Amino acid sequence: MDKYEHERDGQYDFYRVFLPRVDSTRSVEELLGDNNDGVLNGNLIEFKLHVSDLGAVLFQCIKYLSALRIKGKSVPANILIVDVNASTIWLYRSAHYLIEIEKPYCGGASKNNAGFIGGNAEEIVHYDDPLGAERVVSLLRESNFTKIHIDENCIVGWAERFYREVPTARKEDFLGDDTGKHITIGEIRKPTRFARYIYPYTTQTNVKFHYLMDKLNDTLQKKNLGAFYTPDLYAEKSLELVRAAIARVPTGNDYIILDRCAGTGNLEVRLTDEELSHTVVSTIEYYEYKVLQELLGSKVRHIIPPVETAETFRAGLVAGSDALSKEFVENPVIKQYLDDPECTIILFENPPFAETTSLEHQKRGAGALSSAWKRSYVCEEMRKEVKGTACNDLGNAFIWSGFKYYLRQPTDSYIVYSPVKYWKAQHLIDREFLGGFAFNRRHFHTNLDACIMCAWWGNEAKQNEEIVLKGYDILPNGILAEAVVLPVKKVHELFSTKYYDKTSFAHAEENGILTGLNGLEADGSVKRRIKPLFSNEMIGYLVADSVGFDNPDAKSSLLVAGRYNGNGFFLRKDNYLEKLPMFCASRYITYNRAWTERGRIMKSADGAEKFFADVASGTLSQFLLKCLLFTCMEMQNHMRTFTGSDGRFYRNELCLDTTNGETIASRDLKNLALNEHEKVILRQWGRVFSWAKKTEKYDSSLTYGAYQIYAELDTFYKDERTGDIVYDNVELHTALAGLKALVKEYYNAEIVPVLFEYEFLK
Ligand SMILES: C[S@@+](CC[C@H](N)C(=O)[O-])C[C@H]1O[C@@H](n2cnc3c(N)ncnc32)[C@H](O)[C@@H]1O
């Protein structure tokens, strides 16, 4: 009879027996990373209840090793296939399978493995006797690795590992070669740290990695350069705009296509030789510059600087090519064309993207260096003419300076990649829009679905309220999807200027409490930006901050007391209903995750006049109650009931738990003429609440909203054996999941259309 029915049990027993003899500091959980059965020292171990086809299991292991190489992890020299019921191990050496390991594989490693023909195992060990067991111990103690070759598939993984392990390393320490004037031989060419794991990369230059050079930047460069390369399909599509711009060149004129931030030249590679003979490129990063030279140097009209000299390399950057410097703005090679009235200028760029206020940027650590560009000549000049947040964005410095210094004639053009915000909300430019595309940001080496505009601007002044883009995603099979039509409307007014409540309370004290984003009282360690006001006229505190949807959960809060870092307003009992559409609007992106929405749709108060009029006339009374119902059910409503450190009892009034009497919401919702959808939601809420009441932690003195139930009563633990999450109250968890699905449907069907109608969403 079999000893084990479950592979996992055999695996745990194996480790429990051998791990203390091999490495008592490691736990079983630690070994089970990377979706394989374990890597221990120089061994990849794969467990089976019964091994029936060694070839198939070996192939599965090869796929695991392939994945390790791609992630920049050392490839163990030994492959141990373990049959837990037969207490038998087959030992293979990975070096014999290097060719297969160095191929990338798609799909699950455990699928489609039959038919693989490997060699015989080097050794078979039966570990149910003492000699066999000792042999297993000695194998598991081996710490040898198979050296792999660096190629396009794995270089990013190894670069990330290198920068992680050597935080002070710069790009040259990893990628450096012996061509050019600046010579540092990098790790890939002369491995020291990775000497046991990789073969030296013998190709002389880095040109093979041209499409990955942004991902190979060291951590510091990543922060500074905002490099997100354009995928080939998008670069090619945008050439349609470039060619339309060339078609406008007046007869007899020369023209140049200028890209001040060309990276390794992705935008230009598909230009014809004739078009390239009009092209001028530059880029700031040294290794990009070298690849750019190699790929396009012989074809373009100019590259800046024209040739590499002993002075070119400057701390990883290229001297003279910082597009934001005065030196570059006055560069004589470009200036000769600007000064020539018979030359048309076509700027064609995907400027670096780094918004210092964005969470993305802050997460990466907005140190002084990462905003050094703010002290550049162009930024200082821009600040003289442009006020406000537009100056926080590196891309805007390129866009502004493009129009300021390079476009001079009516037929000049600027074809530029950037999120629409600079035009839509920041009103950075007021020129004629001649056409444009929207592309999915996910394909620019990021993992975010969002809309990036590639717009063709002319140089004639023109105020547009709306522009229309053709949007293209890239399909999994690597072709452009069908175009979708995407209007983009300008936003003028913010929630905070038109809708935030600024009236003061008749009776307010400053001895209340402040809360954190999770709805509980904030502890003393947080930096307080507002006063802890308390008033009986208050219902809570609402934040619906910022025009866009970056970091939506921090920009959208509903809390029983002031949020420690402010950015919202205290909600009053007497007019809270008309404020709720702001909260509803701020949830848009959570329920509409398509790439076309983020970055294109924003929050606005442009419909305020109509909204206030329709609120006053009562036209919107049912809609406001729908917003209330949504608010009561929405998980981002973080109002909770608790006693504060000020001794006051804070009750969540925007929920439907009436155990302790009516809440403001339950009282007001009586006026909603319920449709079927709403009845279903209320029934589901009833289900949630009845299961909530049965949980151990339920406290009948509290008034619970959906979020407080989720956070305090829908408890779970992690099963140590399986690693799975186990919910203590499955019925409650199920009911909450059902509620979430219903709320999403309701929101999109009944709330969103009106939010657009009144331009809360625009
Ligand atoms: C978004 S990437 C675009 C690269 C390439 N054009 C493409 O589309 O794939 C922006 C590029 O600007 C470069 N860059 C960043 N700051 C720069 C500056 N101040 N001057 C010139 N180039 C800069 C980065 O190194 C990066 O290659």
C-alpha cells in the first residue's frame, strides 16, 4: 500500500527528515518558492507520488531551470527527481541539458512534457536504507551551479539581481564593454560576483539589448531617466503621424525630424533611409547613446554629440546631450536648422516620464537626485511661464520646451507621446490638434493598463475643448487590436474648488480625533495636517482628491473623523447627500480597469452649475439616494464605529445596520423608490449582515458597515501545511463577495452614466 496519498505530505516528510542534516536554518516554506518543489543549495528537487515517465519529469525540471535563469537566479547543477512512495531519487546533472534550459517556455511547466527524451539518470538512490539516506544528505549539501549564457531573455533578471546585490553599482558595472572612449568592463563580460553562475558575454557591444536598455538601467538611473521604451508596433503606427507632418513640408523646404530623447532609437528604426537622412537624434544615457550610434549613426543626419570623445562619458551620462540644459537648447548643430526659414521642424519624441508627485515615483524614492531635472535650465524657464503642478512632470518640461524653442513656423509639428493630462487638465499647450492615437501603457515596459496619447500638434494657436484619439491595444498574438474611438475632453474645474464644503460649523471643537486610511484612529506617529475637529453637525470626512486616478485608494476616503493628512472636508449632516457623487466618481477606476480609462477619464467639477441647479430643483433626488446606497455598500467607505481616544463614540451613519436604531443613511434611503437591482442589493446586504452577526467577534453595541464587517469579522488564517487562506466564516465571506459583484454592476449601470452627464467624470 502507498505510504502517501498526497504529494505534499511526502514532500514535507522528506524535508523534515533531511533538512536538519543539511541546513537547519531553513524552513520548508522557504524552499518552495518559484512554483517548483524546492531548491536546496545546488539542487532542484521535484517530488512525485509515483514516477512513471522520467523523461516527462526531467523536462518539467528543465522548464523550472529555464525560469530560474530568466529571473536571474543561479541554476542548480543537480536535478533530483524524488518518488516519495518508492523512497527513490534519480539524479541528473543540469549541465547536460543547458541547450534546453536556455530556451524560454510558455505555459505551465507541468504540462505537455511527455515524449521528452533525456539521457539516463547519473545515479539512482534508494533512501530507505542508511547508506542511501547518507548519500541524499551529501547530495543535498552540494552547492554547485551550472553556468548559463546571458542573452536577451535573461539579461533583465540578472541585471535586477546585480543591482539588488550591489546597490551602489552603476550601469557600466554591469554592461560596460571595451568599445568607445569610456572603458569599464562590466559584470556580464567579466563575471566576478556571478563567476560561478554565468559565462562571460562575448559579443562586443550591447546592441542586441537595444530594446531592453531602459530595463537595464541601474536603480538610480531608473529614477532619473524615466525611460519607458516604445514597443515597435506603436512606434511604427506613430510614423503615420510623422509622415503626415512631412507631407505638410512646404515645397522647396528642407525638414528635420528631431528626437531629443531617442533612447536606443525605437521610434526611428522603421523610418526609411530617406527619412533618416533628415533625422537628428540624441539621448542622455551613455550606453543608450552607444547603441544609438551603432544602430542609426551611419544613417541619420546628426547625432548629438556627433562622435564620442574622451569627455563624453560623464557619470553614466553623455556630456552635452541633456535636452533640458541651456547648452542643448543652444546646440549649434540644431540651431542651424531653427535659424533656417526654409527648414520645417518636426519633433518626434517619447519624453521621459517622471511625475514627482505620483505614487509610482515616490515608491521608487523621490530623492534629491531623482528630481535634479527640476533645477535644469528648461525647468527654470518653464516655471517663469507655467504655474502649478504642470512643473512637477519631467515629460512636461520636454513638451513645453518643444513648443518654446523648436517650433517656429505654422507647418512645424510636434508628435509626442505622453499621458493626456498635460493637455486635458494642465492646459500646458494651446495649439491645433492634427491627429493622434491612444496606446496602452502596459506595453511600454510597465505593468499598468493606462492610456498614453501620441498626439500630432501643429503650431497654430487653437483652443479645443475635445480631441478624439484612435486607440490601439496590442493583442497577445503581437498585432494591433482594432481601433477604438476615444474622445478626450478638457477639464477646467476641480472638485476641491467647486464642491468641497467650506462652510464652517456653528459649534466645533478641536479636541476630536483623526483617522488613518483604514478608518481607525490614527496613531500619534503620523504627521497631522489638519485639526481634529469635532461637531455634532458632522457625519464624517470625505476625500475625493486629485483630478486623475493615480493611486485611487489614497485619493478617495470616507471616514468617521478627519483624515490625518487632510485633502478632504468634513461632511455635514444637512447636505452630505449632494457631496456623495464626488465619492462615487472617485471609485470609477476601480470598477473600470480597461486601459482606455486610466489616464484619459478624470474627475471634474465642470458641470457644477447644472448640478447645483438640478439638486435645488429636486431633479436629482433619486440619483443622490442611489449614490447613498452605493456608498453604504462600497468597500472604500471606511467609516467604522468605535470609541475614540477622546472618549467619544463615533458611529458610522452611512451604513444600514439598524441594530442600535436608524442611521442617517437608513432613514434617508426610505425615500428611494427601489428598483429590482436595489432590492437584490438590499437582500444581499441582509445576508451579509445576518452572517456577520453569527461571527465570534460580532459586537452588538457597534453599527457595522460593509467595510467594518470585512475588516473585523471576515477573519481568516493561513493553513500551515497547504499555505492556503482559510476563512473562519465561509458563508460571510461568500456573501460579501456576492455583494461586491452586485455593487459593481449597480455602479456601472446606474451611477456612472449620471456622473458623466454632470461631468463628475469627464
Ligand atoms: C520614454 S524613453 C523613450 C526612448 C525611445 N525614444 C523610445 O521611445 O523607446 C525616454 C528617454 O529619454 C532619455 N532621457 C531622459 N532624460 C533626458 C534628458 N534630460 N535629455 C535627453 N534624454 C533624456 C532616457 O534615457 C530615455 O531613453
